[in-house]
Amino acid sequence: MPADGLFEYATENDRLLAEAQDAADAVAADGGDAVADAAQPDAPDVADADAATATDAAEDVTGDADAGPDGAVDGAADATVADAVVDAAADVTVDAAGDATAADGAVDDAADVTVDAAGDATAADAAADATVADAADVTADDTADGAVDAVADVSPDAAVGPPTDATADDADGGAVVCGAGACDDGNSCTLDSCDLVLGCGHTALAGACDDGDPCTSGDTCAGGVCLSGAVTSCDDGNACTVDGCSAGLGCGHTPTDGACSDGNACTAGDACAGGTCVAGAPVACAPDGNLCTLDVCADGGCAYPAAPIGTPCGIGLACAATAECVANDGVAMATLPTGTFAMGSPAGQGGSDEQPQQDVTVSGFALDKTEVTVAQYGAFYVALDPSQRCPGANASAFMCGQPDTGAACTWSVVGKEQQPVNCVDWFQAAAYCAWAGKRLPTEAEWEYAARSGGLDQAWPWGAQAVDCTRAIFDDGSGAGCGTGRTGLPCARPGGDSSQGACDLAGNVAEWCGDWYDLYAGVTATDPTGPAVSPDGTRVLRGGAWSDTAVGLRAQARAHVLPVNRSNISGFRCARNL
């Protein structure tokens, strides 16, 4: 080489050495990434991955400044420093201050200088260094440092993600790391998972879920999606609210006005107020005509329970446990409502004194269900003043209370205490009823009751023929259905009236309160009979144990003197309601 060429070579070499020194100084000034300390060995946390620097015959110059073979000291926790190889032309290579794995590009004999990307060659800043050993990062270069040409090109390293990213090495196929919760897609219908090669996965699930809408229920997963279920029923069963569902609020119940039903049949005109059904006026139950029942309305409607025992139901009268109004004698009574009926028989039927048939109205009244018995009359007799307990006939007024005795009479006969008392006259019958707080029935009341409330029939039970299952009468086999005498009251239940009165046909004929006369043939209300009788007799009704069927008809009439005491005559009492 000519002398002037050596000079130029030495000059150029000095220039390159100076530039290398400037680069090293710049690195040290920026953060101590490559420290040229000849007296101190490499830092213990630096791993030099390069082999010893190779030099040519001319004299290599490296960027390492320490006394060791050739590694650059990383002041900012670099992982490795790769020393560049220079050729025989004494090229100078300045290594990046943070290359992790890539080798510096080869330089040619024109003394090119290779500088790493992102300022690593000149600034050893720990925060910017791409190869900081962050426990959460996985960093890899995409390619090796680029080759530089003879004009000192610079090849940048691949970009490096932030410390908390999950980064994959595209070129080398490195593993994937999924951070905590990184794969949660927020979908309750998928099972979230992480594969170290494939990354996050989301597997569709089946089963119940919640679509977030309070107006649906029974939501289910299908194909990884939560499908809405049935529409929520908001019906609160209240007729006084308008029910609906709002997607944001759920069920709502808006009060409304208008008619409603409180479920109680005993109120009427119920209406909504403030979302509640308010009961209307109480329902008034129609009275049943019985003073011994309470006319009340329960939840199921009108009812007529028995009044308390002893409830007054008239003068000298009180209610029994059977809801019947009884007098001092305790005899149960049948209640008959007010009604109008055709009293008597049509022309051509019955006896001549049963005509003309006439319309009669009777007000409601009560009638003993049974004929007065010997025992009941005995209670009355004991209650009399001793001066009145005498035998003998009565005149125009009550004088003596003891019934007659004799053939077929029941008074003072052992064993007949519960049979109807007979052999009593009209005065004794009237006196007993007065003592019991009652009266003898009128003839119109008696026929009305014997026809089960004025029905168009001849018998209390209806139109069926008379027999011994319905009445005690002369059936042809002997008087009194073969007995020739009275029988126990109500012993023939088939003959009862619709109101429960028994023996209105047969057993004993019954005194009425009226004097006897022919019908006047005029319409009347609550008639009491004529003021006097042409023959001075009183009326008997119903026939007796000795009568045939024709004498037992409800329209049939009989009459005798009021002082008559016959073994076929007895009585029952009535009272006003």
C-alpha cells in the first residue's frame, strides 16, 4: 500500500474510533446501558451470548469498553449484548443496548456502523428497552437485524408490545399466555377457556339463563345465546288493578275504578277504590214469615237459622230449639204465610153447606202441628184454680176444666197420656188455648192449613185416596183403622201437610173458633164466622177416628153445640204471627 494510502487508512481509522467512542459515551449518558468501565468486570446480571470478538490482521475495534473479552455492559437489565464482527478493514460495530436474541448485521469493509432500532444503540433507557426482563412479557424479534450496506445503514428491531400484553412470536411460533379473565366474554351461555396454542375459546352451553328482562321467565341457552322464555304473568287476581310488565321495572299494578265483586253475596254495589274492592250495601233477605228464624245473609247468600231458644214470638210464646214458636204448653207450631184461596167446594161437589165456594184471604198465622194431648191438657188443668177443677157441663162460659170420662174418652186413662185429649167441649178448648197464649183457629184458617196453604186439593197430603197410612179413620174394617178409638198423634206421617201439621184428617175432630152458619157467598179477609149461629152451634173440622173418608175432606164441615163433650172431638190452637 502506498504511503499516502496508509495515511488515509490511519486517518479514517481514527475517525471511526472517535465515532465509536462518541456512540459509547452517548449510551452511557442516556442511562448507563453500555458502560465503558475498564477497571470493572461485566455486571453479574448480564449474559453475553456472543463468542469472542473476531478481529482481522489490521486491528478490530469493538463497542465493549470493559476489561473482559468483548461483552457490552447493560445498565438497564438487558438480557444479552451481541458483539458485532468487524472485518479486516477495521470496521466498527456498535451493538444495540438491548438486543435480546438477534445478531447484529454484518458490516462490510467500508466500516459501516449498525445501529439497533428504537434508540437502543444510543439510549439505554430501562423503560424503553425492548428486552426488559418483565415477568409478564414474552418478547421476541420478528427477524434478525437487517443487513447494512457500505453506507452505514441502520436496521431496526421488531416492535415490542407493552409489558402486560399477551404477545406471540410470529416467526418462531411461541406459546400464548392468557391473563386472568382475558377470555371472559360476559356471556352466561358460553364456557370460556384458554388454549396455550389457539388462544381463547367459547363453548356454547345449554340450560337456564337470564336474559335480563324481568318480563320473561324460564329463559334458556341455545347456540350460545340466551333466549327469552314465556312472558311473565303479572295478574295479581285483583279486579281493581290493571296489571302489566315493564322491561325496566317488572310487574306493575295500576289501581282502577269501576264495579267489582268483593266475593260476598251479601253485599251489592261493590266498587273499586284505591286498588281495593270496597263492599257495597248489605243485601236484605226477604223474611220467611217465621218469627223463630233469623233472616240473615251469610257469604253464601240468605239463610234462616233458628233464633235463640226462648226468643219471644208473641204474647206468652217463645221460640223452641226447632225454630218453632211455642206457647206455655210447649207445642210446636207450623207457620203459614198470608194467602188467598177458594174456600169451600165447587157447585155439585161436597155438602150443601160447603157452597158457594168463595175467595178468602187469610193473614199469616201459626197452627199447632199436633192435636193437644192428654198430658198437655193436664198441665193446664193443674194450673187452674181449685174451684175450677170440677166435673160437669159448662154453660155459656167456662166454669169447670175437667174433661169427661167414659167410653172411648182418653182423659185419666193410664197409657193414653200422649194421645189426643177428647171429651172436651168448646169452652174447655178455648180456655186451654188462652192459657197457652193462643186461640182456637178460625174455620177459614183451619181449611187453609188442611189444604197445605190453600192448594186446590181435598187432603193435606194431596189427591191420593185416604188409607190407614195417612189417617186414623173408619176404613171399613172397624172404626179407627180397626182399633175403634184414637191413636198417637202424628202416627201416620204420610198424611202430614206441607207445613208439617199432622192429623188434620182423622183421629179427632177439632173445634174452631167460629159459630156455624151457611156461607154468605162474599169475598172476605180473615173471616171469623157469623156473630151468632141460627142453631147455636160451633164448627168442628177434620173428621174423627169414627168417620169415613168423605168426612175427612178439608172442605167438610160439622157443627155441634159448644157444650158438647164427645169422644170424637178434640182441638189444636193457633196464634197470629
